[in-house]
Amino acid sequence: MKIISAFEIHDNLINTIGKDWMLVTAGNREKFNTMTVSWGGTGILWNKPVAFTFIRPQRYTFDFIENNQYFTMSAYGDEFRNALKLCGTKSGRDIDKAKETGLIPVFTEEAPYFEQARLVLVCRKMYAQDLNEQSIIDSSILNSYNGNDYHRMYVSEIVRVLVNE
Ligand SMILES: Cc1cc2nc3c(=O)[nH]c(=O)nc-3n(C[C@H](O)[C@H](O)[C@H](O)COP(=O)(O)O)c2cc1C
């Protein structure tokens, strides 16, 4: 894969995250997990290119993100739609997602991603905050929360971008 700067990303990341979906992956060679996300974004904060990621606390992946400084967000071609569906509907507590999907993990110093990815954002956590009821301005947001499972928002520096061209 080729390393590019975050400013050279060609993707419309609103489409990539919202429509194509991405995998969020954290952990190490001994133990890692991945899950599908379609909420989030990228931008600039504190003068750095950043990713915004929203993870509910009940996700198994949540523990891996909490316990590691880095995670990756990765995008795939259409042929992996079913793989991403599986990673977004099954828990790594119950199945080995890499084995079930055929996605091949690549381990780096920071966080794993999968060999088949077409775009990888390597993210270093900078800030985490739980969304909360008191901060809600538009009450329709409450429809997304039945229990007290407010997403934790992570703001992460995008420290490296890899593309498969
Ligand atoms: C298309 C799609 C998008 C999703 N986006 C998110 C998200 O942004 N945040 C989140 O917490 N869960 C999201 N999920 C749910 C998790 O991917 C799902 O609960 C997954 O099974 C968690 O796996 P884990 O328990 O192995 O971490 C999404 C699921 C799908 C199918």
C-alpha cells in the first residue's frame, strides 16, 4: 500500500463512511477485533487532520479501542459488502470475523487493518467523550437511544493514510 497525506485523499468521505461503510479495527496480533461503522467523519481540529468515530459501549470493539492508543478505519470495494454486513451484525465475542469473512489482518506497530482494504486511516486517539442527554438540542436524536447506550465520540489524529492503487 502507498502512504499518502490526509490532504491527498480522493474519497468523498461522507459517502465512504455513510454509504460504503468502514471497518474500525483495534488490538494487536494476540487479540484484535473489528466492526462496521457508518457514522462518523473526518475534518480538521486542533490544526490536525482528524477522524470522528462514534462507538456504543456495548460493542466488543469498544474495549479494544479503549485499551489501545491507536485504531484503524478502513474502506473496501463493493465485493466486500457482505463481509462488512457480517462485521456489523455479529460480535467478535461470538465469532472470529477475520476467519468468517476471509479478511486478512495486517499487523503494524499501531493497529491492525486488513490486506484487502483500498483505504486505511491510522488513527491516534486524542479525545473521547460520551454523548449525553443533557447536550441534546434536537430531540429527534433521542430516537437513536432506547437505553443509556450513548455513543462515545473519539476524536483521533489521522497519523497515516494508506491507499491501494
Ligand atoms: C452499516 C452499519 C453501520 C454501523 N455503524 C455503527 C457505528 O457507527 N457505531 C456503532 O457503535 N455501531 C455501529 N454499527 C453496529 C456494529 O457494527 C455492530 O453492533 C457489531 O456487531 C459490533 O461488533 P463487535 O461486538 O464485534 O464490536 C453498525 C452496523 C452496521 C451494519
